Amino acid sequence: MRRAAKIDATQVDIVQAARDIGASWVSLAAVGKGCPDGIIGFRGQNHLIEIKTKTGRLRPSQEQFIQAWNGAPVVVLRGVDDLLRLLT
């Protein structure tokens, strides 16, 4: 049985900052199997997003998902500054 997705303060801060600048957020947490945490849509572009703490590492299932995603980028964000660099 799959464990519940963990949502930490880093994700809460990033999602709020995204919404504050007019971006959309869709959580993909229920998908599991290494799928990224969510999708951010901003100014006509969508970004697959994996959110980690400053020291957090990708799990093997997440690395496998990224490799299998046919070269499309999955962006790892570690804080609001990373989000702002991505979107501005």
C-alpha cells in the first residue's frame, strides 16, 4: 500500500508564492510512482515540479520517472527563490 504523500513547509511556501504571482498549481501527489509533486502553469508554459528541501534528495522512483519522461524537464525547486528564477 502506498504511503500518504508528505507535504512540507517548503511546498506550502512555493505553492503560495506561485499563486501570489498569478501562476496555477495542480498537485500530482496522488499519482505516486515517482511522479513529480505538481504542475505549475505560468504565462502559457507548464512546468513539472518536484519540491525538495535544501538537503532533500530524489528517491530512485523519482529519478526513474525523470529518465522515462523522454527528455522533458522536471524542475527541482528547493525554495521560493528557485521558483522565482524559473518563472521570471
